[in-house]
Amino acid sequence: MKNQITPAQLQTWAKEIHANAIAKGFYPENPKDRNDKEMLMLIICELAEAVEAHRDNRWMDGRQGIIPEELAKYPQEFEANFKAWVKDTVEDEMADALIRILDYAQHKEYEYPPFAELVTTKVKNESFAANCLNVVNELTDPRNDAFTRCVFAIKRIIGICDEYNIDLTFHVEAKMKYNATRPIRHGKAY
């Protein structure tokens, strides 16, 4: 699968994701007081959860033969179906990592449109875990400024999802819809 995600789509998602994160209490009264290192660690946690899902062979396509179109067929049962069929799968966790990066980028007020084309990073012939570590390396590379680190990490996540046939658009949008139903801070301390 080749994910066709444009910079404009990333910007649209980032604005919606960030607004939801503020509404769900992930930001203090003054959003500028949000801890950058904490935000980066939460991205890394999502990547670690993706690796754990991969180790446990938890893929959405292995759950009752569900396909994205099936999830959309029953909007009144979306939350229950999402929990049963999508939540905590490799696809879901990769979407979570991208969502966290986009929230961070929007928090920092980064804009994506300057990129005429978002060329994804082709993943190396390495394991899934090694490729997730490469995303962490992109996010924390001191040679680059924070904006560049976010862009490189996003490109690498898209590349991993291309390699593993993950429909990132479906999973990001489904997770955004699910996150809107969740309690403050998703029931966590931060």
C-alpha cells in the first residue's frame, strides 16, 4: 500500500488533533507550559506499543476479518467495534504515534504547506522494531531543529506503514474519531 498523505492533510489533521488534545485536558491552562520532553516521550511510548503489538502479532486484519469499510457501516456501534477490532493493534499504535507527533507539531505551530511534496522515507531492510527505533532517532537527532525532526519522523512513519500495508489515513481518522469519545486525558494522569 502506498499512503497518499499530503502536507495539507497533515495540517488539517494536526489542527483537529491539537484542538481535541486541548479539549481532553492534555494541556495546562497556558498551553505554552506543556512539557516538550514529556510530549516526545509519549510519542516514543506509542512506538514502543506498536513494537509490542507487532511482537504479539496483533493486526487489525486478523480480528474477525474486519476491513475499514465494515467499521464505518455501523456508526452507532463505532466505539465498541473500534475497541474490539482496531484498538491496540499495530495499525492503531502507528496511527497513535503519528497523532502524537502532529499534536506536538501543532503545539509548536509548525506549518506543513512549504513542502511541495511529502516524499516518504523508504524503510531499510530492518525489522519492524528497528524501523520504529529509527523514528525515535529522527525525533531526537540533535543535528536537526525540532521542525525538521518532526518532518523526518512523519516521513519515516509513513514509510513503515507503506512497507507493512497499513492504511494510515483510515487508522488516523478512526483513532481521531475514537479519541473524541474518550474521557479527559483518556483517563490517565497526563
